[in-house]
Amino acid sequence: MSSATSEDAMMLDAPSTPTPGSAVACTPTPRRSRGKELVLSTQISGTELKKLKARERALVNKFNDVNEAIVNKLEEADPGIVLEVYFNSATQSADLGKDFQFGQLLKLRSDNPFRLMGMVNMGQTNHSGLVAIIVKQTLPFEFMKLPKHTRERIYTHIFCDEGKTIRVKTRGGTHKSSFAPAYTGLNRLAILSLNREVREEALPILFNQKFIMETTYSLQNFLLQIDVGRKYITKIIVEMYERKTAQPAFQLLIGCKQLKKLRFDHVSSNSQVPQALKVIWSDAGNWLTSFNNPGPYRKDAAAVMEILSFGSNSFHSKVIDKKTGEPNVKKWGYVEHGSLIAGLKKKLTEANRKTDLEIARR
């Protein structure tokens, strides 16, 4: 038997006996191999001697490079890769075959997975007369044995860029879909498919970022695509409010139970407070009242209105100039914004009261 680190070698010499370390001498064993086995045939053809020697020199150099690269030697308490070597001959010698070549059939077996890297004749080294078999450990990294806080730091490093902001756009064409053009990286989200536990740990970190949407249509597509990820969304900014897609987008937002901030940067270029109040309540009323449903995420009207906000340039109104008679576009001020929020809060309070009374009557 022999132990090998991530890349180590076994030295095989038919007539000698096993020695400790990375070099072992092959001896016959009466045991039969079990499980998966790797079958090797070591043969040297006289007609290809020059090519073999050139190949051997290259492998010797590689073997030496590997040895020099090993900084942390295998600890005695760690068995590493334990390889069992079996012979197909009781004579321990390489006999002349029908093709007039000398060869010895070997079988390598290990309880841990490994990969054969190469074989090299060690004639030009201190191990003259031996053949080195270079193997590499392929045992998967045991990610789930890391502490949970360490795994969470890894998720953050993978998913979160500086600023923790992801801009989402809508792809054109027949089948429109949402995508994040700046959120690049090959297989960046591949870790989510590792197992259910990793997915449950990583999704809250992935979606606990600020998502900026071009339009309510982008928001609608995005929420449809992420499916179960909706419940982890915490911050959303929508640059353009589109009336035709606002209502279905708000309906999907009902599944965003942990949402803390929802802001619209532009809603209307010509709207007075009563008109805007009617439009917003018509589109978002079901979403706003959903926070009154019993459960751990239940919120009163005041808390809900802390989630919804509108940018300073979200509303404009047209005012007729008394002197010229021409319409002037005026941006809403603090008073108009305050009136809209107060009106929504009043409607929400009344709707919640009605719902509570209906539940009490049942």
C-alpha cells in the first residue's frame, strides 16, 4: 500500500518489497480485487525506444516539478489516497508476450477516487530501475462541512458586486425575458444547483441586493423568472411606471414577503394628486392590502407605506400659464407627494378595517 497527496507517485519494482512513503515495491498478493479497478499494462517496444525515452524524460521532468510543488507533506494521521496494487502473475516478472513485448499487468484499487496522471521510468533519477505511477486525488471538496458563516461569506463573494446593485433589463425579440447585462461571470449561479440546503442558504444572499428595473414590464418578467426567489427580494427600484404592466407586476409583488423598499422614479408627466391616487390604488391596492393577511409578515398601514415610495421626479403636472395661456410642466413638490402618500395610507387603513370586520363576523 502507499499514500499519495493531491499529486504524488508510487514507485513499482517487481522483485522488491513494499516500503513506506510515496514509493512502493510491488509484491504478489493472494487477495482478489474488489470494486472498481484500473487496469494498466506496462510494455516497452524496441522499435519505439527513442519515442519512449523522450516521453520518459518529459514525465521525469513533470514528476520532479510535482515533487518540488508539494509544500505541505501528507500528515501521518491522514491516509490520503491508499492504493492497493495487484499482480496477474505469481512469478513477479514481465514475460515475453505473443507480440514479442515484455509486459506486466497491474491493477490499482482505492476506496477514494483518483485519476492516473502518467507513468515514467525513473532510470535517470535516484530511483533507477523503478517505474513511477503518478496519481491525483479527485475526492470532491466537502463544502458542506465548512461552518455556515464561512459558506455565507463564500456566497457573498460569488453573488455580490461592490455596491450590491443589479440592473435588470428586458431582452427584445419574440420571447422577451429579463437579464442583467453587467452581472457577468461564467457559471456564477451554478452553486445554486449543488443541493437543496445550499440553495436555501444562498438565495437570501443573492436576492438581498438592490435590483433596478427599467420598467414595470421588466419587473413583471423578472418576478416570473425567479419564481421562489421572490420571497427573498428586499429592495427594488423601477425607473419607469407603465400602466399596462403595473397591475400584474404588483400582483406578483404579493409573493415578495420580505420586501423593504419599492421605489418608482417616474410615474406620470401630467397628473394631479386625486388622479394619481386613483391610478396607484387601482394598480397596487391588492398588493398593499395583502400585508394585512395573518402571518409573520403582517404590517399595519403605516409600516406598509414605509415600503412604497416615489422619486422626486416621479410626478409632474401641467399648469396653464395665466399670461401666455401655454401649458407649463411642473414637478411635484413635497406637498403633492405627501398628499399622495397620505391618501394611499387612508385608503389602506379603511380597507384593512373592513377586512378585519369581515374576519371577526365569521
